[in-house]
Amino acid sequence: MLVSVIVVLCFSEMGSGADADWRPAPRTTWQWQLSGAVDTSIDAQVYDIDLFDTPRETIDALHLAGRHVVCHFSAGSYELRRPDSERFPRRVIDEPLDPPYASERWLDIRRAAVRPIMEARLDLARLKQCDGVEPDKVDGYEHQTGFKLKASHQRSYNRFIADAAHDRGLAVGLKNNAKLATVLEPSFDFAVVEQCFEFDECAKYSPFIDRGKAVLEVEYDAEPDALCPAAAQLGFSAIVKRLDVGIPRVPCPTVG
């Protein structure tokens, strides 16, 4: 009982910056910045930024400016530089990701030991007053991870992440899961998608738009004159970024 009271008190003292009822709608404008100090001057309704590297003060400033904040973290890979890296048992870590992310290693998402670490990351997102989260690397079953992951393992794990986020009042986005997008859409509040035009996968995320949920889409090698009309037709919120996901951004106009 004492532990429950302490948790309730901690959450009640965090202020009212985060919006527990927020869910991004189609054509929401967004900025995605995962490297460097966050530039808070970008004209976008949503900022998607790093959970660990972004101080609470930056998130508070974005809220004061009327922005919503999505906090990015990896839910499917191990990153040595993260402050909680020592919590991962060696048995849940195996093959490196493909370049340019070879410094990361895939996690065995079947293992129970992974889940409390992810719950703690979601607790941090709540503590920092994030409005939502972008759990990344949640398509390991499609890669050479060193583990015998199946689509069923991925569905179960991704739903666990979504449920745990919702339990904390956080919106949660599905990241790069074209093959599972239809079946997982009911569990997620929006999608964050890389290069779906380049790889001809955009139509697979249409269930999100059909149900009034944003698809936040990014391309790295696209001409806005060609990309933006196609994105507008689908109702996607598209931007062009550099691969380092820093400040520079070319947004497509949103209509409707």
C-alpha cells in the first residue's frame, strides 16, 4: 500500500504539462530530431525527440509553446551509451543491427527480463511529461537478430509496449511495422514510418488514417515536389530529413 501511495504522489506532483488524452490526428505537423540540442523554434505541432538525451526543461518549454512531445527510445535494441544499459542480461543481447546502426544490438524480446527495463523507460517518459512515445526497433523478427523471433513474438511484445504506455497515460506510435500494421493498429495511437514511399509500403499504414490516427512519415532521399502530393493524397504528415535526424527538415504542406 505504501508503494502505491508513493507512486500516486509522484505522478500527482509532476504538473499538468503532459496531455494524457492527446492522440495525433491525420495531417498533424511534426518535427523529428534525435541528434543535437533540440531546436524548439520549429513550427510543428508535434516534436519527436530522444527520451534520454532531452532534459525535462526542454519538454516543459515545448509544452509552454503549445507543442506536444513524443519521446523516442529503442524497445528492441541494446545501446551501450544508455544509462540503463547495465540492466540488460548478456543472454538477451546478440547480433548488431545493419549500418549505420551497427553500434546497437538486437534484443531477445521473448525474454521476460526485457520487459521491466522497458516499463522503467516508460516510467521515465511519464516523469519527463512526454505526451507520447515512439518505441523503435520493434520489427526484429524481420531481421537477423541471432534469435528465432517469429511474427507472433513481435505482435505479443509490441502489444505489451502499447498497453504499458497506455497504463501510464501515454500515446504510443507503431514504428516501421508495415507487415503487422493492420493487425497492430488497434493497439496503437499513431504510426511513425521511415521511407514507405521509397519501399512502396505506404498503403499498409492506411488503416491508421482510416481510423483518424496520424501517420508521421519521413523520407531521406526524396524530392518534395514528388513526395508531398503523394503524401497529401494519403493524408500522411510527411517530412524530408537527413539520415542523422538532426535539425534540418523540409515539411510537406498539410491540407484538410
